[in-house]
Amino acid sequence: MKATQDTAPKAAQPVAPKAAQPLLLAPSKWRPWEFALWLTIAVTPFVFPQHGALINEIAILALFALSLDMILGYAGIVSLGHAAFFGLGAYGAALFAKHVMPDPLVGLVVGIVLGALLGALTSPMIVRGTDLTRLMVTMGVALVLYELANQFGEFTGGADGLQGIVMGPLLGRFEFDLGGRVASIYSLVVLFIAFLLVRRVVHSPLGVSLEALRDNRLRVSALGMSVNGRLAAVYTLGAALAGAAGALLAQTTGFASLDVLDFHRSADVMTALIIGGAGWLWGGLVGAIAFKVLHDLISSVTTQYWTFWIGLFLVLLMLVGRERLFRPWTWFKRGGAK
Amino acid sequence: MLTLLFDGIAYGMLLFVLSLGLAVTMGLMNFINLAHGAFAMAGGYVLVVLMQRHGWPFLACLPAAFVVTALLGAAFERTLYRPMYKRPHLDQVLFSIGLTFMAVAAVDYVMGSQQVNVQTPEFLRGRIELGSGDWTLGMGRYRLFIVVVCVALALGLQAILAYTRFGSRLRAAVDDPRVAAGLGIPVDRVFLLTFAFGSGLAGLGGALGVDVLGLDPSFPFKFMVYFLIVCAVGGTSSITGPLVAALVLGLADVFGKYYLPKLGGFIVYVLMIAILLWRPQGLFSRGAHK
């Protein structure tokens, strides 16, 4: 260690840390527009109390997409079975509320812990193999859970879903109302806390190393970092957040069914994230809003065939590229942003 | 017992024909095509439409299903798939999921969402019984027909791959497209032909499977997992790999559903995860060169 320091150029030593520090910290600073956006989000439940249910759904989808963003956007793991954690959190929270105690916050913790446990258990499976293998294994885990939930009908309610969940009041004071006002505020607060957590994580050394290993795994391991350990850590974190999203859904709707584990849920959340942009903190939020609004708009025109338009949108998005699709003025230039 | 074994084999062979095209495109272009099931569904609907609305005989519909889906595949390859080859896997997955969504909704719109049935011709109905007691082998004629067709196809494909000029070009292009192109092999055309052929096979499989697997607009999503399992487990560098994987999958599914009906598809998925943990590159891959 000493020898290398002596041979290194002397002049560069004292300058580099000082100059580098603000440069390295710059991306983690809060921008003014971020404050503005959160403020806007915070007032929506009060301005539009009649849309409480929709706001709640968007918040849950955003949290779910945020958790996928950790795994997909930052760590680069292609997962088609993210609904496994979502569903486990939902069923966990629902069963907990039904059989143990109806307090929402404790139930939320249960959902998070269950998601994290499953994530930690399955993380050794996703550090091996190719993209295809990962795709299959993540999807396989979700399918296994789906089958389990389907088969143990006396416990989970099977295809009919788990009904008769009565949630206690939030913090012992706020009852969940039918309009979903309390629910939407509850979900938004959880989303905000999760956002702060994820924001802290992605700007920490762990987050930076995740982006590094997404881009070049070999080099990161050559730097002496444990690739598998870091992947396992972020996978567990993502799973825990997905569990939280599932728990929120079960608690605020008072219902959990096989639908929470279904394949389309994994596909939906991925679509939402991709619309918003993966590998970007706000991607999940923006994507969730865009996805839900698109969904509502299209299904108000054609209820049954809205998947066609979502499919078309995905195909266009991939063929044209996200950068270009949202910048119409580059459409007719050759060799623009691609 | 033997009957189950036979059913499992028939099911496995059907899966093999359905997923072979996917295995080849995946191995050849390194492209994860989740829309493969949509081509199989197209084949199935071609058969249904021709038989029910135009009164074609069953045996004439099978080649028609093959040709129509192959043309469809070729058109899609040319226009939509080609720009996606060089993209990251995530983009390919989303692109093909999008295509599948569109196909499902479009078929739902045109054909209706209910399951459709076909009348198999007279000579393919009924069963043949061999042996007696515990060792009775009951073969449904239709399943026997499937096995015969699929074995013939597998042998024919193996022969094409091993002995023809196209086969050696294809193998060269799979191993290293750049060197193959450098040697003057028209890799683009090989890709196009292979993609069309693979889609055609899927269409044929879908047409054959209407009676066994059932056909409704959700077909691509229902069986997508099975196709992918065959490819992931069997590896994508040979015909034997997917064949063995498809047979194992078919047998496991039929036996699992018979002896442990409560667990349903559970066994298949656990088996897949276990195999993939043991051999992440698939059972029969030639090492991780990609």
C-alpha cells in the first residue's frame, strides 16, 4: 500500500478529493422541481378527494414500479416474476389482518418482511445464468406461488379470493373510508418514505456499485467487490418494497385474490416502469401515472380490447426508442437520438 | 401406466414442435421472442377457420397452417423483428410482450373470446388398445397421429441440419454470425428463412394441438411459459436438447396431473427451477459462449 502511494504522482494527491467531492455529490442533491412535484403529489388527495381510489391505485403501482426499478433499472436484472413479492405481501397482510390483528401498520411490516424473506431466499437463483435463465427463474417463482395460492384454497380463498378482511383504523384514529381518502394518503406517505429510502440507497456507494455492475459485471468483480452479495442485497430490498406495495393493496381494498400473483401484474408493472423510464428514480412514479391514465382513457373507449393499444404502445416504444417517441421534433431527422 | 407414458410422450412431442422454432430463433439470433405463442395461435385459428368456414379437409389444413404462419413470420421478421436483434434483452422482451398483447386482443376481437373446437376426421378418433391388465397401452389415434407427425418432423429437421447446405450454413451462423457473414454466407437470408420456418412450425404445432391443448385467445400467454421452459431447460444450440426437454416436460406434466392433481402445474415449475439452478445454461448447452 505504502509503495504504491509513493510512486503515485504527488501533485494529484491533495487536489483530487476536494474537487471530486462536490462532483460526486451533485447527482444526489434535491432539485427544486423534485420539491415542487412532491408538493403537488401531496396536495392531490385533498384537492381531488373524489378520486381517492384512483390516487391510491396509482400510488401502489408507483411503489411497485419503484421496487422493480431498483432491480431492473439499477441492477439490470430482467425479472418477469416481480408479482411474486407483491402477491406474497398482499396475502401476508390480508391473512395477518384476518387472523392476528387488524392494525394496518403492523400488517404493512409483515408484508415487507415476507417480501424481503422471499427475496433473500430466491436471490441465489438470480445471480447465476443468462438473461433467459433469470427470466425463467423469476417467472417460475411467481408461478409456483400462484399455484400454491390456488391449491391451498381453504387458507387463501383460492380462485374466489380472500374476503372479509376488516382493517382497523390507521394509527388507531383514522378509519378507512369508502371514498379511499385515508387510503390514498396512507399509500402516498408509504410511497414517499420508500422513495426517500431508495433515493438514499441509489446515491450511496452501494447504489453506484450497482449501476457499475449493471454495465460491466466483470470489471466490478475485478475491482474486488462482491457482485453476488450486492445483487442479493438489492434484490431483497426490491422484494421488500414490492411486498409493501402488495400489503398496501390488500389493506386499502380489503381484498386479496389470485390476481395479485398473476403474470399480467408483472407485465403491467414492467410496462409502467418502461413508460416512465428505468434506471431513473422518478421512472416508477411517472410511469405509474401515465400507465393508469392511459388505462383509464383507453378502457373508457374500448373496455375489452385495451390491451391491444397498450401492446401497440409497447411495440412502438421499443421500435422507435423512448428518447425519440417523446420528442416528436426528432422524428424526421436522420440519425437523431437513438 | 403405459397409457400415461404414451400421453406424456404425445404431449411432449407436440410441445417440441411448438417450441422448436423458438429455440432456433433464440439460439440463432439471441432473441427472446415471447410472441412465439402468438404464431402458434395463428396456426390454430387458420385451421379452425379453414375447416369450419370453408370446409377444407383436416389433412389439407395442416400444411395450410404451416404456410400461412410461415409467411406471417417472414413478414414480421422483415418489418418488425430485424431492428430488434441488436437491442438489449429487456427491449426484446417488452417488444414481444407488446406484440402478444396485440395478437391476443386482435384475435379476441375477430374470433370471439370463447374456446373453439374442431372435429377431427373419422379415422383419427377412437383408441387402440394393446396388452392387458396393468400393462394396457391405450393410444388415442389422434395422439398417435401427433407422435408420428412429430417424429417425422424431428427426423427430417435433424437430417436438414446435418446433411444439407442450408443446415451447415445455419449451424455456422448460429455459432458465429460475423465469421459466417465473412465467409459469404447470406446471414440475413438464413435468419429470415429460419424465422419463417420456425413460425411455420409453431403454426403447425398450434394447428395439431387445437384438439389436445384447446384454443382460445389467451393461448399465447397460457403456453408461453411452457415454450420458454423447453428452450431454457433444453438449451438452444441443438435439436436434441429441446426434444429431451419437451419430452421430460410433457411426461412430468401428464404424470403430475394424474397422480398429484392437487399440485397441478406446481411440479413442472419446481422441476424447471431446480434444473436451471443446477445447469443455468440448460441441460445440453455447449458451454457459455454467449
